[in-house]
Amino acid sequence: MGAGPIALGLLDQYRSVRNGTEALVAGLSDADATVQSMEDASPAKWHLAHVTWFWETFILRDHVPGYAPFDPDYAYLFNSYYDAEGPRHVRPKRGMLTRPSLDRVLDYRHYVDEQIETAFDGLPLSAFALFELGLNHEQQHQELLLTDVKHLLAQNPLKPALWPGDDDGAAAGETRLEWISGKEGVVQIGHDGPDFAFDCEGPRHDVILTPHDLASRPVSNAEWVGFIEDGGYQKPEYWLSDGWAWVQREAVTAPLYWENVRPGEWQSFQLNGMRWIDAHAPVAHISLYEADAYARWAGCRLPTEAEWESAAQHCDPAGPGLREDSGPPRPHGAPKGKSGLLQMFGSVWEWTGSAYRPYPGFKAASGAVGEYNGKFMSGQFVLRGGSCATPRGHMRPSYRNFFHPHQRWQFTGLRLARDG
């Protein structure tokens, strides 16, 4: 069975996503694209190749008879964590792959793109069922590529800019924080419907919410400075036990990338170089431990993911303030003169107090793609909303991002909650 109506627009989406990924690396040298700055991050070159391996493996290899791979060794080099696909190059040593070169990886991408274009009209329906997963998978890696490159460039004492240019303006003043009453009683969360969602976003199910309020906007940089100046990083009473051990072990005194230039004055590294922090923008690059400590210091708590999703169900994920295809992503302050829940999408990923665990009735898909999310449901916490680095069209109320509590190289922030 050929493509038919089900594939309407998919090929255009494929071209757009693939071109968008390559646009992100246009300013990188081969060295920029090869180095791995830490075990949590991957080289840009590896991201480019891995998402291509995904298309080559699960679409071309599995659904196009007689397909000839670009290079059989790439299955070992660029598999990420799919045990069903066999052994792979270990993650901490991805930065050792000086070869293939960046140009060779781009040749690989173009080869696979040509093969997809050629085979597209004859692909079976089983292939198109995976197409949307492939598109969303590559969009995830677009965001990871940006944040991994940011972490890499921040290690350079010259603090080089990926994007040139000055700041594009800060908010005129801080938007007043208001408290918005949340829903109570039995509510439903989780994805349900024909639109794409990752498997971990369902099934839709009932949860019970007790009286609570959510802050109208995320915590700002200026508010975070208040936490620092009050000794928040030195007072164990605000910290989880693991968090306090982490703060002491890592000598953490501020969000990642912050530098105290003078008393009370801070700069942070952005993808356009070192910049003065925007006092009114949401704080970013904080761990779950830091978010939880700040909430305790403020006399509040982190929202649960059910509280967050129930509030976000009527917010627009495609609203203003989302990342465009060019320019350095960074959070901006909430719009002035607005009320209600602000910046639920596209500013910072917001930590919740909820562990990343399966919903009632969750079942992973069969085969290798079933390893996509379910196997990671241990030791991590859920984040919601999407950040300034998240591609447009890739956010929705049910989206569940997840990271370990110490990780903070993503654009991670927080929104306060309190019991009603």
C-alpha cells in the first residue's frame, strides 16, 4: 500500500525538520561539532548522525526491500540506547569520534534524505506510523543540540558566541506575580486523541486535585538573586538531603552559567556570548534540587505535574515568545499588562515535584521503539511546558520531559505552587 492520504504533508514536514537541524550547525567548525563537554551532552556531529541513523534504521532498513546502508559501521557508532539494535559506542566517549568528519556526516544525512524521497510514495502504512515519531525525535535533538553546544562553548575561557549580535531587549519591568486558583476534585490528564504524542503521555486518566494555587509566571532572575543574597545556597534547612550533598560536593552557588561580576551584578553565558542577566526574565539552568530549595525558601512548593497540566489545558502552546528558526534562544520576561497564567510554554522547562513514572495502564510499544521512554521511568523528575530552545509545534499540555534532579544544562526553571 502506498502513501495515500495519510501521508499528506508528511514529506514537507520531513524536509522542514531536516533542514532546520542543519541550519543550527551552520556556524560550527568540525572541531565545534566533535568535542563532548560532559557525559550528559553529545557532540553536535553525533546528534546529526544519530537522528539520521533513526530514519535509516526504522524507516529505510525496516521498510524498503534491498536498502543499502550508507556505511554499515554507523549502526554501531550512532545508536543511542536501543539495546534491541545491538552493541553501540559508549556514550561518555562520543567525543572521541574525530572521524567521520562533519562533512562526511552531512553526506550521510543527504544520502538518507535522498533515499527517503525516493522510497516515500511506496512506503507501507507501518512506516508512516513511525514517521511522526521520527519527526518529533529529531525535534527533540534540535533542542538538545542547542543546549549541548551552549554547554560546550561555555567551557571555552573566551566565551565565544555561536550567534553574533546584541541583546534584543529586556522587559520594561517585572510582571507582578499573582496566584491563580487551580482546579479541584477529579480531573483528567494525559494525551487522548489522533494528534501525535509520545507513549509516556498516556493513557488519559483521572487524578484527584486538592485545593491549590499556581503562580501566574515563572520565578524571575531578580527573585533568584534575592535567594542568593539571603544565603539560600548556604542554608541546609531549604535543601533535600541529596540536594545539600550535591551543593556542597559541586560547590554550587548560583544557576549554571552565572558569573558574579560585582556585588549584586551578574552576567550569564548565552549563545550570543556573555550578557548581563535580564532581571525580569525567568531564571534558567537550575536543577530540581535548586528549584525545590527556592520553593521552600519562598514558603511554597513545586507543582505536581497533574496540577500543571490541568492548568495548562486551555493555554496556547503556539503563543508568542517561542523560538524562531534563527537567533539565540534565551528566556524573556512575561508580557506587561497581562493577567492569568503566563509563559506556560516556550520560556523555560518547569520542574514539577512529580517523579517520572508510568501512568495507569501504560504499555510500551513492541520492538526497539518501545525503548524510547518507558525504560527511563526511574530516578527522574518531570518537567513541563517547553523552553525557548524548543521548536515551534513541539509543545502541548500533556508533554512530559524528564531529567535527573542534578541536571541543569537545559533551559530549566520553576513556577511556584502552594496549597489552597
